[in-house]
Amino acid sequence: MYLPLSLIHLQVFSTYISKYDPKTSTWIPYSGLKDLQLEFTMLDPHIRIALPPVPGHAGKYSVTFRAPDRHGVFKFIVNYKRKGYVNTLLMWTDEL
């Protein structure tokens, strides 16, 4: 579907992921997740998109996407559940 540029909001979403190092008892930036996703939703998921690691920035994941011109409160959701990892649920709300 094509939308005129005036009806599109450009969004940039970034987050940082760390993992615990039991040898040093510290959290360190981690960029090894290859299947992390972001959901951009109002009532139903509008966008589900890959959230890739940013080269050269340890632990940072970022994506830029276009959101349709729809006013309201939207949620940004990262819900990562994989065997061997702690379940991660991150949610932010924002008005557009």
C-alpha cells in the first residue's frame, strides 16, 4: 500500500541489551541476538519488524520504520522468549 509522504510518520526505535557475566559479576552489552523483533501496536499489531544489532555499538539494537497517519496512543513492544535466555518484555507508550 502506498501512502503519500505527508501521511507517514517516520519512527526511530532503539534499545540496549545486556547479558550477565557470572565470572565478573557484571552486566555487559550484548549484540548476539539475531531474531529480536519490535511490535508497533495500537489495538492490533500494525507493524512487526526485525530489530537488528547496530554494528560498532555493543548491545544496541535499532530500527527505523514508517508509521501510518493514525492518531492515538501506540505501544512499542519487545517480547523476547528463547530457551537459555531470561524472558525479556519491554513496553513503551507514545502518542502520535
